[in-house]
Amino acid sequence: MIIAMAKVRVMGPRDQLARTLSAIQDLGVLHLAPPPVGGAVTPPTRVPRDEREPRQIRRILDDVEWDLAHLGPAPAARAPAGGPACVAWARSARRVRRGLERIRERETALEEERALILKYRQFFDAFRSLLEAERRWPRTTAYHVLLRPGDDDALPRLRQALTTVLAGAFELYDRRLGSGETAVLVVVPTDAATNLERLFEEARVEEIPVPAAYGGGSLAQAIPQMIARLGDIPEELAALSRERETVARSARAELERARAYLNDRLAQIDALNRSGVTAHAFVVEGWLPAADVPDFSRRLRSACGEDVLVSEEGREEWASAEAPVVLSNPRLFRPFEVVLRLMPLPVYGSLDPTPFVAAFFPAFFGLMVGDIGYGLVLAALALLVHWRSRPGTLWRSVSEIAGAGALFSIVAGVLFGELFGDLGTRWLGLRPILFRREDAILPFLTLAISLGAVHVLLGLILGAVSSRHHPRQALGRGLSAAMLAGVIVALLAVMEVLPRGLLTPTVIGLLVAFPVLIFAEGVTAPIELLSALGNILSYARIMALGVASVMLAVVANQMVGAMGSVAVGVTFALLFHLVNFAIALFSPTIHALRLHYVEFFGKFYSAGGVRYAPFGRWTHGAGRRAS
Amino acid sequence: MNLVWIVLGAALAVAVPALATAWAQSRIGAAIAASMAEKPELSTTAVLMIAIPETMVILGFVVALVILLRAGAAG
């Protein structure tokens, strides 16, 4: 249900504008309207400071938000009391940001150093004994090379090239590393080093460089230092983490206070830009729930004095498209408001489809899953998510929707006699009350199409109801619903499901209604009527997904006897059921949503509503509600 | 021989829409991936967009079932 809104006008002496706006912000219920300028009412006078202040606040807020995002989860100390201190906050936020950036850079450098050392350690572990002996080789030079994985010919080609250039005066050792690369150690006489370096340069083979941080010298000298460094890096990272926690403990509270104040100040500046003034008075307009108007008026006058007046504008003075939208539904339907978040809000004054989604979405889901076993597993998952989630969060709503889906799946499972496919029939003698889905495909298709006809007709009727203030549009939509029902009756009469005598009067009725429909809805009305028939056929997907689900479950059960070994067969069967369950969660959800968004909402839903974003305090969630 | 044509018809009724669905979803998936790189909040809408072409293969499946049932070849 869309809550009834009222548009109010707040007026008072011009010198009380700032105080009144502050009181309105404290109350946090008024969604501000665009500035009421016209005639004697003009926007408030702006001085250069009014242009500078929002820019400065946004700059400080950028640093504050960055700091809070990177401070980590350390708890904050109690917020110090005191008034605003924008200059101090600007300096403090910038200082904290520089400090945190330095900590992040140092952490990144240490992580990169550790990754590099680990790579060298593989090489060192492969050639430890040789590298340790390297220092004792007189008049020799050692070269350390890593060959890329996948090139199996590289090592023989290197050996061949060295033989050609150095006439066999070399030693070559190779080890395959865990990463797939090949570590190669080449030892040559020092006077042949130049030839070898030229060969490497021509073949574009790169020696593993000694990291600059370890000075000159050979890899054999640097690697022990690097291994020792591996022990120091975790301590340095821990020290940086402690430094970050110290910064968080000292700065978080003040940063959060700064964020709240600065966001409130930006909202106040925006509110000021939405007000109008005359020579002696101010005017502020906005919306709030109609039931809250008396309380709002009383509390505002209590805070600002009797000079401030609140008056409610007549309904005829504003258009529905301007009013913000708040959805309010009974507890049973409220979780399904989440489904509407994927769509733009409905226009104020139109229909809130939440109750219909709450009725039909679980029903479609249940018919597609249609299994007692899968329904019970889903119910268990829904309970787990419900227990782990907090009230009012998205996950809580998802768990409640999943619970409804599980309930309908179990009910449909009882109707179709399915428990993990045909296991219920084979083990427990479970019998269907309606029909068995894998055998009765046409009856199931008939059920799905019938459900689609009801759903689409309901959508058209809701379209007629929601456009009741526009008689011609309402006539067109109502007539579309009646003609669609007439087409269905005529088809059923032709198929002799209904008495054949109904055919002639139905066809006459359709012929009479046809020109009236074109008059009401235009020449495209027949095309839309045909598309409505196509929309009904789209509900055949309920049958398709339901049959696919039960067939997969039956095949999973047949795996047990088909594998030779019972243990292997049971394992495969469980895996198949798991895959089928995952598909049963995903596909029916997507297609049930699609049936609502496209086939159902397309008949009556008027998108384009404005989200209710009251002017309030940041600490009360005002800024975050608006985003 | 008739049975061969019937089963072939049913197979084509699923296979051709499946190919069309796969082609459509590949184009939509690529476009959605590019959009989500700039606007990650589109993720939920993206899943729905990718699922919309599945109508083709589902209705193809229905047609195949009707062909087989009519021919008495199913079950």
C-alpha cells in the first residue's frame, strides 16, 4: 500500500528561517519540495560564502570518508563533546589520510617483497648446496636463469648454444620448480663470462636480478639475507597494523562526529536553496505522511514559536507525479517489498503490487519446484539465514521470501506426490493428489496456462482500477480484460471444455466490443490484446521448468542402480540432487520474477515514483535513506 | 521412418531456440559485464536481463513436448 501523503507549507518571519530549518531537520519527516518561487517569493540571497562553503565541505568530507573507510574495524572511543570545528577537522582528516596512505604503501611494499623472496627461495632451495659452494669455486662466475613453463625445448637449446659458444667449458644444473618454471644455474670460467653474457643478450634470456635492496654482489650472497628477511616482514606488518589501530582509536570518534556534522550541514544548505523568501517572511514546502501532519505542526510550533505556521495544501494543488512514495504493507507482505526494489517505484496514487507479488510469487515458485524434499531443504536454509540475519536487513527479507517459497514447494510436492523425485513413491508409497508431473504433461501445461490467464486478467483489471480517474483509459483496460476473458471462453467453447452454445454470444460480444476498444485505446489496442494472449502462453514456462526439475530428480534416483557399486551410485545421485536443487533455487526465482515484471506489471504498473527522502539528521539515517 | 522425423522435429524444436538463446545471452552478458564495470549496483538487474532470452528455449521445450506427446512417442 502506498501511504497517503500531504503537502504542507511552512511559513514564518524571515529571520527565523535558519532556526526553523534546524527544527525541521531534527524532526526528520519532511521531504522538501522544489523552491516555491513566483510572485513576491524569491530564493534566499546568496553571498560568495554560500558558493564556497559546499565545495569546502565536500573536500573535507572526501578525506573523512576515505579515512573512515580505511581505518578498519577498531572500536572508537567516546565522541568528545563540542561544537563544529571545520578547520581542525580539515587538518586532522588530511593528516590521518596521509598517515594511512603511508601505512598502506608500506604494507604493499612489504607484501611485494615477501612474494619476491618466496620466488627466490624456490630457486635457493633447488640449488642450495651449489650456491653455498659457489663462493669456493675459483675464477668462475655463476649465472642464475629462470625458464618459463611450457617451453620444453628451451633447456636443450640452451645447452646446445652453450656448447657451441663455450666449447664445453661450462657446468649447467637445472631443477623444475613447483611453479612450473625451470631454475637453471650456469657456471663458467670468469674469462668466458663476456661470451656467455653476449649469448644471453642475443637469445633475450634474462638472468634473475639481485634485488636492489640487497646491494651488489651475487645471488648466492643475497639469498641468505633475503631468507632472514622473511622472518622480519610479518613483524613489520603487525607493527603497521598496530599503528593503524592506534590511529583508529584516537581519530575515529572525531571523524565520525565530523562526518555527521558535515553531512547535516550539506543537507541544511540544500534545504536553504529549496526555500523561498519575501521581504519579511520565508516559505518552505514539502511532503510528509498525511497522518503525521498534526504531530509535525504541533512539534514545529513548540520548537519555533507561534510565529511559524504550518498549513496543508489542498489535493488539487499538486500532481501525483511530484509526491514521494512510501510503501507500507502488513507484516506478512512486507518482505516482498524487496522484489519491487529492482523496479522503479510506482507513481504516487497508483497501485502498490506488493500484496499480489506476495500471493503469486511463492505459488509460481512452488509449482516449478514442486517437491517435498527440496522444499524441506529450502525451509532449513531459510531458517538458518533468518537466524543469522538482523531484523530489517535484506537477508532477513530474503529468508522470509525463501520460507514462503519452501512452504508452497512442500504443498505442491504433496499435490504432485514428489519427494526427491520419485523416491517418495518408491520408498513410502506416496501418491499424487492432482497428477504426477512427469506423466501428465498436458494437464500440467493446462494448469500453468490457466494460472497465466488468471494472472494476466488480474493485471488488466488492476490496470482498469488504477486508471479510474481517467475514464477513457479505465474503459479501455476494462474492455481489454473482458475481451481477453471472452477470447478464452470462445476457445474453451470450441474445444468443448465449456458448452458449445457459449461460442456464438461470446463472438458477438467480442465483435461489438472491438470498435469500442479501438475508440478507447487507439488503433494499437488489438495488437496489445494479441500480446496479452502471448503473455498468457509465456506462463508455459512453469510447466517446462517443473517437468525439467522432476525429470532431473528421477534421473538422479536412477543413478543409484546404474553405477554397479551402491556407494558410487548414491554419491552420484546426491550430486545430481544437489545440482538439481541449485537449479531449483535459481531458475524458478528468476522466471517467477520475470513473469511478474514483464507479463503482470506491464498491464498496470506505473513506474516513476519519487523515493521518500526526508530532510533529517545524518545520525538518524537521513542521508543514507536518501542514497 | 515417421518416428525418426517426429523425434528429429522435437529435437530441432529445442536445439534451434537453445542456439538462439545462447547467442542472445552471450551478447547481453558482454554488454552487462561492461555496464557493471562502471556501475556495480546493476548486478541484480543484470541477472534478470540475462535470464530474459531463456523464454525462447523454454517455449521450444514446450513445443517439443507437445510434438512428442501428440505423436505418442513420449513415456
